[in-house]
Amino acid sequence: MMTGTITDGRPHLNLLIKGATAQALAEFTVDTGFSGTFTLPLQDCTALGLPRVGERESFLADGSKIVLEMYRMIVVWNDTERKIEILAIGEERLLGAQILAGYELCLNYATNTLTIQSG
């Protein structure tokens, strides 16, 4: 089971992420409206030495289409290292719905906590 916090109404989870040249404990905002796995700012991708693996067309919430760079990182997810393809965009780290497949996400606004566990 993984646990996180809710701050100012936004759920957050800290995860260890690894690249070719560095690793970091990073805070991700859980965004179930984002259908991918993770996003990172481009400067995080560069700092970690993540390998670029291509580009992908994506649609924003307003319906506009953009082309984003894709990178590969290792994330420690539920005590297991997983190689994940992520998108480089924006200034905020997001955790999306795709990585939650097969898991139960529980947000408890009374205690400002979140839990993610195998479903």
C-alpha cells in the first residue's frame, strides 16, 4: 500500500524516480482526469538523464492538440521498480489514471490522506 496527503484539496503522492544519471524523491499530484501514466517538467527529465523515446500527440482539456516529448523513467511503484514512458509537459508532476489500473485509490478528505492499494 502507498500513502500520500491531500493539501489544499489536491491529492499528492511522493515516489522515488530514477534516470540514467540521477534519482529523486518527487511529489506527484494525482490527476484522474489525465489518462496517461505520469508527466514531468522537461527540466526534471534532463536533470535525471531520462532517455527520450519519441513524441506523442496529445489533447488538452480544452480540446487543443499538441505534440509532447516522451521519456522513459524508472519509478518505484508499490515497492517494485517499473520502467514507464512519461510525457514532458508543464511545471507540475502529474500521476494519471493509466498507472492506477488494477489499484484502488481512496481519498479521505476528513483526514487529508490518500491510499493506493492493489485492487
